[in-house]
Amino acid sequence: MKLVWDTTTNSQSCEQYVKAVWEDKSEAEPAKFDFCEKDLAIEF
């Protein structure tokens, strides 16, 4: 999956929280990632 960020986030920190929500409306716990990290892989 490719994540696409809104340009309004361009001035924000590299560290952001992400939470997955599936079609059945179940949710993962929010997790903090450093999106400036080279070759970042996110798994839920």
C-alpha cells in the first residue's frame, strides 16, 4: 500500500502516529513512526 500525505503536513515533524482501520471498522492501536527513516516499512 502506498501512503499519500496531504501537503499541509509538509512542515510537521517526521514522527507521526498512524492507525489502521479495516473495512469491518476494527482498528489497530495507534503507532508512532519516523517517516524520514530510509526504507521505512509499516506492518499492522
